[in-house]
Amino acid sequence: MATSNKVKRRLRIKKGIRKQVHGTSERPRLSVFRSNTRIYAQIINDDEGKTLASASSVEVSEKVSIEVAKEVGKKLAEKALAADVKQIVFDRNGYLYHGKVKSLAEGAREGGLQF
């Protein structure tokens, strides 16, 4: 029962975030998805509905940790800079901004993306 409430809470928070955060061609949206075993991130232009760059922990390591999430952020930043994207808006997708989500964002900043 608690899991259902947790999922509903995250989806409610996600809706509130998505009302305010919108990716454009000048500032696309960095969306994060976190599961129990993996972390995924993609840079999306919502105007055209296209994914410009993506990275996941599958490319970096077998298991996800804070260090692996930081590496995913750096790898995503490399791909984004290759696609000529420098500024983004961050969509934490209803997750709290700490732990793996925060580490991914810090890795993307270190890689050269501006939030």
C-alpha cells in the first residue's frame, strides 16, 4: 500500500514540475528517470518532440551508485555538447534532488552544461 502512495506522490509532483519546465530549441529539457537498478537521462526538445542526447548507467557500469550517476551526467554532457547544446533546464521528474539525481546534475555541470 505504501508503494502505491509513493508512486502517486511522485506522479503528482511530476505534473507540477512539468507545468513549469518546458524544453525549447534554445534550452532543451534534461529529464531524469531513476529505477532501483539503473539511472537514465535524456535531453529533449519539447517543441519538436525530439531527443537530442541520452545516456544511462547501462553504458557506464553494471550497478548504479552516486559515482556512476555522476559519470552518466558527464557522458550526457559530452553528447549534448557534440549536439551543440550548452544550456538546459533540469527536470528531476518528481524525484527529490539528492543522492543519485543530484550527482547526475553535478556531473552534467562538470561536463560543461549550464542549468
